[in-house]
Amino acid sequence: MPFPIFIITSIVRHLRGIGPISVTANLCLLAGYFMIMGILLNNIAFRGIVDGLSWANWSTFAVLFGMATNGYEGIGVVIPFESSMTANRKHFPSFLYVTMICTALILGSAGTIGYLNFGSNVEQIVLQSLDIESTLVKVIISLLVVSIMFTYPLQMYPCIEIAEKNLFATGKIFGPKSRKPNPGCSKKSPKEEENELIESLIESLKSEITDSTSTENIDNESENILVSMETGRAGNHGILAKISKAAVGVPESVPAWKRNVCRMVLVIITMLLAIVFFDAFAYFNSFIGALSSSSLCFILPPLFHIQLMRTSGHIKWSLLTKNIFIILFAIIGGAVTLVVVIRELINKM
């Protein structure tokens, strides 16, 4: 049933258009969470805590590492989301902290209360441990279905952006061909090429800000970015050129139907994965967490921090040691988790 809706919502091209959909999804998810917690707490009140609980189960710790790390799956939309907050960007850190705290509390409380109810017999999806014939459980399932349908476009947004830039940008396999220099014209110098890239990026930023909000509402940070880029070119050509290359998007000359086909293919791929790994939800989530989310959460941020310290010339050995420890923890944890999860997935297939 959700498949046609996924196809339609995947065609939305701007994060601001996804905002109302995301709010509806979060409200449905929050309502479902409180209903489930109400049922579980009610069970504990009448039946008590299940027997045979243990403080730790090291045999499944690797799966837990992947599942917990996969809780950071939404980190991919953080930068696009911040970029879309042109008028309220100064409040973004507060929104981010509150979101992280609420997410940790929701995931932690749901896991703990579910374990206290069913012990080691709890299903991968806690709803499967409840009475499916109950009217309240059916309402919860309906809310979660709506939540998934409306959350999907936001989660797919960064994937679609990356796929389109790698497929349809100038010089890419399905994009416009790179312009070859005219033999009769003199070849442009690297500095002229950099200037063109920088000009393109500045115009793109101006256009994006103007499209997303009225000119009088452009926040100071957006203005400062543009001013610094326009006035600081003399000593920062190389850096700005690299930023410009990374920020190049899909040219307007690419037909919309090509981009829509790309989005539909991505939706079909996710549908096929859901069908194949339907009975291995926890292990598949853990696989994704160990393979990608661990890099986003534990490896890339320390690497960026180390690079920033090197660039500034102020290296603090305590921070460097901490960053290296976090990176090693992620590499070892991710590798062990991948081995365990792949073995379990093979056994289940």
C-alpha cells in the first residue's frame, strides 16, 4: 500500500516541501510510542517484571552496537536541514541538542521497558510481542505505517541528492558532457577556472537564499557567508574552488523525467531490500549501523576535528588521543558487528 505514496513523495525536490510531512510523521510516531509504553507499563503493573533477566548478554553485544549506532541514521539530513533554516539558523544548535536528548530517551526507555516485559523472548519489533488482535495495537500499527510513509521522503533526501549529483552532474555518466575548449580560443588558466567555479557557487547560494525566504529575512550568517566568499577570494582561491566543486549540483538542462526515474529506482531498491530482509529486521539494521552509521557517528567527526586542528596549527594531544580512541573503537566495533551480523543473516536466509 505505501509504495505509490513513496514514489510520489520521492519526487519532492526541496526540504521545505517535506517539512509538514515530517511533522505529521513525528506526531504519529510519538503517539504510537506513548501508546506502546502505556501497554507495556500496564502489563508490568498487573503481571510484574518477567523472570530470568540478566544485566548483560555479551553474545548479542555486537548486534546491539550496530542497532544503537543506526540510531544516528538521521545524521545525513542534519546539514541539508540546517541549510534550509535560512531565517532561524541561529537556533539550530538548540534544536539539535533537544532532538538528540529526546531520541536517546525514547530509544532507551522503549528498549528497557520492552525487555522488562518479555525478557529474552522479546521480538525484534516489540509490536509482534503484543496481542495483534487488540484494537489498540491495530491503531498503533496504523499510526506507525503513516509515520513510515511520511518519514521516508526525509530519510531518502540525502541519498537522492548524492545519487543525482553522481549521475547527472556535468561530466557524469547521465549528465551533460563537459565543454571541450574551442581550438580557436585560448585555454583558460587554472585561476580563471577557479574564478568561474566560485562565481557559480556564489550565484547558487544567492539563488537558494532568495528562493527560500524574502530578501529582508536573510539572516546575518547567510550574508556573512556570501560577503566572505566575495571579498576573501584573494588568499583562498584553492579552498573556495574545492568548495565550489563539491557544491556543484544537477544542471537545469537535465530533464526532470530522468531525475524522477532515478528516484523511482531508489524507491524500488529499498522496497526489494525490505521484502528480502523482512524476517531479519534487527540484523539488517545492525548491518547498516556497523557499515555506514558508525563512520558517520564515530569516524568522520574525529577525522574532521583532527584536520581542523592541523589546519589551525594548534594540536592538543589530549583531544588527538581522544579522537584516535573513538576512531579505533568504531573500527573494531564495526568490524566485529559486521562479522556477527553477516553470519546471522546467512543462517536466516
